[in-house]
Amino acid sequence: MNSKIELITPQKALEYLSKNTNNRTLKKSTVEAIARDIIRGTFITTHQGIAFDEDGVLIDGQHRLRAVIAARKPVEMMVTRGVPKETRNVVDRGTSRTIRDLIVMTNNGDDHYSVVMRSQQMVSAINQMVACNYKHIKMTYVEQMRFFDSLKPQVVIAYRTVVSRKMEVRNVQIVSAVIAALFYGVKEESLLKFFNVFNTADINGCDDYNIQAPLNWRRQIDNAKADRITINANVLYGGTQSAIYHFVNNTKHGKINPKDPLPYDMAEEISKILAI
């Protein structure tokens, strides 16, 4: 085997892909995620790249090559040739590092923000927020970190308000809705009152709020659970946003309609991070 760094242009990527005769199914979301990193210049060259077997057949790197074509931008990659054919059966069979794994590895301090960053629920909440606004989008590590950094105050408060208090109902969709509400100016004090009503029906100090909003939304969630109905992630995200909005703005209404337009729509902010 021999390996060397090569500049992979879109033309060279097409040439190499012509030797892709027997590979796994291509994942569009992975290609799009790598392409965004290439376009932004945040793609990092590592020992992993493109590999050809002894007959010149491409056995590794089809997603990276497709990403170069999608990005229409050249990037340096490690290219290895002469790989024994039998290695096809063991390539990419190890345990993949998740986004959370990478975040934990780079945020291993004892400070409060590092603790928040390492929380599985906070990482999942960011992913869920993206998924509820853009289907089939896979965030890269760079995008995750940019998103966390852009929403750092909101992420920390959401962790403190929902996750660290170990509330009975704290699905990642609910955490996502809280981050969005905070981004649009909802105060932590108001959110704490919301969750006091939502989780325990404690209405003390809520004279200026619409207490029916969290009570109705919790009832809808409990009824669905009792009927063994799984609430769609988008519904839970949108319904929680709606309940928070009606609660803090003291608007009068009946049953929460999760299909109403999102009062705290994060699509524009997500677009900035993903460069969509």
C-alpha cells in the first residue's frame, strides 16, 4: 500500500468515482454535510480519505468524493492505493464517533459550559431543532459547535431550567422549544413558572400568565400517552413552543394546536449556521 495527499478537484472526483463499482448505499445527508464543510473551508484533511484496492476499485471515500462535486471546490485528501481486497470487509466497521463524542473530547473541563456541552440531551436538542425545521439535514461537528456558540446563553439557561432540574417531562423536543423561546426573548423566570405549571400544576405567582396553556398542553401529552399514541417530534416541538407563547403572553385560547405557525421559528438562524 502507498498513501499520499492529493488535491481532489471535482473533475478528479468524477474520475475516481468511475471506479466505484461495488460500494455501500450512498447517504445523501452525509454528502451534503461534508460538502458544507468544504464550501466553508472547515473540512479537515486527516489520514482517512480515498482508498483503492489492488485492482484500482474504489473501496472507501465515495461520500467525500461526492461532496467535492457537490461543493464544486477542490480539497486535499489522503489517497491510498494497493489496499488488499479483503480489507473491504473491515473498512468503516469500527465504532463511529458521534457528534457528542467529539464535543465531550474537546470540552472536558469542569466549568459549567463544558458540563452543559457534554449533556446528551442538549446535543440531541440542537439536532432536534434542526430536524424540526429542516428534514434530512445532518449536522457536522463544526456546525454543532457553531450552533452551540451562537446560542450559548440560551443553551446554558435551557440546561439550567429544564435538564438539570430533572423534570418529569423533559423530552429533547421540549428542550429545543425552550432554547428557541429564550432566543426570542422569553425570560428564564417566565419559563420556570411555565414548567412549575406544566410539571406540577403549581400556579403560584402566575396571575399575569395564561395558566391554561401549559395545563392544556400537558393534558394533551398525557392523554396521548394513555392512549399509547406516539407524539410526532415536530408536534411536540411546535406544541411546546405554542404553549410557552400563549402562557407568557397571557393570550386566551383553548386546546393547543401544534400545527399552528411556530411562534419562535428558528429556520433563519439555522440557515445561517448551515449556510443553506
